[in-house]
Amino acid sequence: MGNIEAIVFYLVSLVSIICAFFAIFSTKSKFSIVNILVCLIGISILFFALEFPLLGSIAIGIFCIGLTLILIMTALLTEKRNQVRSYKLSYIKLLTSFTIIFILSFLIAFFIKFGAFYYEGTVINCVIPSIKELSVQMFINYGMPFVFTGLLFLAALIGVSVLMSDIRNNKGINK
Amino acid sequence: MENFFNIGLYQFLATSIILFSIGLFGAVISQNLLKILISLEIMFCAVTLNIVAFTVYSDNSHVKGFILALFILFLTAVHISIGAAIILNLYKFKASTDIQDVGELKG
């Protein structure tokens, strides 16, 4: 890594650690969620810095989906009946800021990536596994873990849909 | 000063262990189920970063670490969705996300 990349690494690591700290210790759930969002996107940028752009992209996608779930859950939990309008407005602001952070993180990640490519004037010989190699490994050498992960996903989907249908039908867990 | 700019395995491991410690501390001391879920997510991400750093600096093919990190990310998504659904259902039943209010689930 060059000096600029080292500075970016220290900056991203520091921001991730500080945001993780504030995500745990902030009293308001919205601040906590914004902090954890920045922290996880920082970790995804570290994946890019480790020459794993595909994993970084997948991580950003999964973190954004998971954090959107937490965001919606928090919005539902903190919803007040007499403040529906203001709640919707703040929710739109949160989603807008979320989208902006998502785009900015991709830009920073590609900046780091192209900086790594052109650091010494020549293209670095990357050892990133290709999609074909990954698919061959997943379906042949890691076939069983892949199938079990798929089954786990299926069980999670069924469980979540059952739990959410109980909520929609105004039933609790013990009813 | 050259060592400061020479980023290697130890810097990534230091970041990972600090993040894992923050997540563990938050999971132990938090009274809110949502914050416990967030702490678990931080711990998962720290572990993933650890695995990827070890893969980059010790494995030539990078495929095994990539697939393991991918599985961990998938499991993170699963645990977030399940945890979110359980917390929402508990909130519907108990009207609270405090961990002290769900003590009946013990045993």
C-alpha cells in the first residue's frame, strides 16, 4: 500500500471504530442506526482495500439490506400514533441520507481500487478469484455447505414470514 | 515513520479486535434487544474482516477465505432478519424491547 492508501486505511478504520462505539452508546435509536451504517460501510471499504472488491460489494449490499430491516423495525417500534406525518418525513430523510452514503461509499471504494491499480504506474497483477472460479468451487468443493446455507435461508424466510403473519393477525407468540 | 505507512496484517487485526471488543462489550452491557442485535452485527463484521485479512496475507488462492467470508455474510443476513422478526413479535406481545421484560423466556 502507498502512503495515501495507508492514510485512507487509518481514516476509515478510525471512523469505523468511532461509529461502532457511538452505535453502542448513543441513546437515540436513529443515531445508533446511522452510526452502525457508517461503521459497516467502512468495514466494506476495508474489504475493497484488501483487494476483495466483489466481497466488498456483496457486503455493502447485505449490510444495507440488513440495516434497512433494522431501520424499518426501529421506525415501527418508535412510531407514535399522533405523529404519523412527522414520522414519515423523518423516515424519508433517513432513506435519502442512506442512499447518499451508499453512493459515496461506492465512489470511495472505487477510488481506493483505482489508486491501487495505478500506484506504481502499472496494473497490479490481481489475485482476485473470478466469478467462474468461485462458482466452480462453490458447486463442487463446497457444495454441501452451499446447500446447507440455502436450507438455512429457506428456514429463515419461512420463520420470518410466520412471525410477521402473527404480527399482522394481531397474535402474539404465545397465542 | 515508514512502519506507520506500511499497512500489513497486524493493522487489520488490530482494527478487527477493537471492533470485536466494542461489539462484545455492547452485547454484554446493553439492556435493549435492538442494541444487542447491532452489537452482534459488529462482532460478525469484525470476524469477517479478520478472516479476509488472514486469507489475503496467508493464502495464495484467496478462494477459501472468500467463500468462508461469503457464508458468514449470508449468516449475518439470516440472523438480522430472524432477530428483527423476533424483536418485533416480542414488542407486539410485551410492548417493550428491554431485556428485563423478556425474562419469562428463561428456562
